[in-house]
Amino acid sequence: MDSIIVTGNGPLSGTIPIAGAKNACLTLMPATLLSDEPLTLTNAPRLSDIQTMSDLLASLGAEVTALNNGRVLAMSSHHVNNIKADYDIVRKMRASILVLGPLLAREGHAVVSLPGGCAIGARPVDLHLRALEAMGAELDLRDGYVHAKAPGGLKGGRVDFPLVSVGATENAVMAATLAKGTTVLQNAAREPEIVDLVQCLRRMGAQIEGEGTETITVQGVDRLGGATHPVVTDRIELGTYMLAPVICGGTVTLKGGRRDLLAAFCEALEATGASIDQTDAGLTVSRDPNQPILPVDVTTAPFPGFPTDLQAQMMALMCIAKGTAVLEEKIFENRFMHAPELMRMGAQIDVSGGTATVTGVEKLRGAPVMATDLRASVSLILAGLAAEGQTRVNRVYHLDRGYEHLEEKLQAVGAKVERVQGE
């Protein structure tokens, strides 16, 4: 099993290109099931999760071809010959549940495995199911599968989400595009990935209004056509690499970065003493390595709040801040598993329920650590950049699900990072 070796060194300098968003691409790909015409995605990220979704779509009869070294995904669902999403594929990735809405809307029935638990919490799919029921779906959960049918087709309805759910909003929006009548989603998620999905569906002929707000209205149409759509910039990759020059000092430009994707995060980063400038090329982030990192309290929240997917990385920065910071996790339970690993490097962290109190230390120390999930793994790499000596991050297969060519991108700005084969 591969590991990544990080050796702490001086300030960083250079440019890092930001890829298309993993979470957006994984949502856009199932949209091909809504049409018998081709859907082409450009600016696609090259990640293992994208391959998993490709395999799932292929198992349903879709054709998925990666072009331009994986940057372009050409898809066609002209012949959907299977309506069962099997557990053997679905279990690998929770985003697999996003085939449920499109399959049901187009075929009138679908059988999709429940994705099961997750390292960062239960993340149940009940909100997905509730939304489909509001559109007339008949659901039966048995043998670990959702058996869904809509004999006369889905019908417009009102969906009131009791909690904001990105995935449930995405599933509901896709299903509603082919429903008969108007569907109104209240307390809908507002994330950029939702906006990106709606823009793609609109290119395919969908009639949708309100994306980016808490109320989305979908007027169902008889059919959707093909389209070509660019995947939005990955705001989590963007935020992760923005932290690198802050934790190490220096100046790095994140090519393609946009402040509007991460406004709350940018405010928090600037409060630590970092400088962030929007340019034609992207976002340029800098910090004088001779100036202290100031502590900042963070509470995760749905967009436009501070992203839960950047909480672990922010904690790594707070480990060397001059003072004490409090991080509250409001989205997922059990999302501080990186804290004990950071403590192995000398961090002072006290976790109580959904709150972590971090008291900055003058210097972290390199140590062997273990990645527990995708974002936790990259937080350990960031911590290693600021540590004395060498840090070995084990179980980095998590990283390949969400960060393409991480070592090369960090090496390009002067970081000492290398991947080594497991023994």
C-alpha cells in the first residue's frame, strides 16, 4: 500500500492548476441517464471515484469514454438495459445513490443498493427517498436495496427538506426534470455543485429556476436532449491548496480559483493573517513566514458557510497558530478522526463531541501517521509541510479519490512530497 513522505521545508512559490470538481462531476455523470442523446463533460477530474461512477453507469448500459487524457468524458445512455445498481459497485462510493432519481424518472422503475455507512458518519439516504415519494414514487426497502417504481411516471410535487442535503437535492432535481408537472424543492442545498448541475440540465432542455437559493422550481418536460458542459472548479481542492502557502509561508497562485466559491473560507483564512487576491489567472494566496498565524474559530455549515470538507485542513493550520482556536463540526458526526494523528505530530487538541479546541504549538514534529478518510489524509500532508523532519502518511488510497497528482502539484511550488510504494 502506497505512502506519502512529507519533509518540512521553507516557503512555497509558484502556480497550482485546480481541477474540475469531483463532487460536481459525480453528480453530472448520472444526468446522462435522463436522455438518449450524448452528454459530454469537459474539465473532468482524473480520480478513482470518477472511474467507479463510470463503471456503475456502464453496468446500467451507458457508454462512457474518457478522452483528452481523461479531461473529457463522452457519455451516451441510448440503450439503458439494466435498472439495477448492484451492491458490489455502489458500496465503493456513496455518490452512487445519485443514479436512483434519473433511472426512476426515465425508466419508471429502479433497483439501487443502499450505500451503507461511512467513515465520517451515517449519512442516511432517507431524504433522497422522501423527495422521490413526494413525486409519487412507490418505494420498498428490502435485502439492502431500494426498489422504486413510478408506473405512470413521476409527478410534480412539493418537497420540504427538514435538513439541507446536497445529495438529496441533486437526486430530486434530476428526477423532477422528467416528472409531469411542477416540482418545488424547499430548503434545497445552495452549493456551487447544485448550480453547476442545474446549468447542465438546462443545457439539456430542462426548465429549472432558483438554483443557488433555498427554493428550486422544476417544470417537468417530456424529454431531455444532449449537451456539452464544463465541470465547475473544485472548491475543496482549491481551499486545500490555498492553505499550503499559509501553513508554510510564501506565495502561490491557484489557477482557475474563484473567491465566490469559498467566500466564508477566504474570510477565515484572511483572519489568520494571509493575503488573498483575485486575479485573471485565479486566486493568489500569500503569507509572510516571519509573521505569526493568528487563531480563528470555525463552525462548519452548508454553503455559503465554512465547508465541512475543509475543516480537517483548517485544523492542521490551527495546530501552529499563535493561540487557541475552536472548531465546531455541525455537518457530520465523527469527523475529527484526524485529531489523534495530528497529536502524534505534537499538536495540542482537545475533542469533546462535535467541538475541537486546538492550542497552537511552535512547531509540529514529523511522525508516521495514518489517513482515516479523504480530507483527513490531506490535512496530515499539510501538517507535514509545517513539521520538523519527515512525516510518513500511510493509507493514502483515500487521497486518490479526491486529489489528482497531489505530489506533482505540491512539488511544483517547492514542497518536498513524494509517494513511495508500500512494502
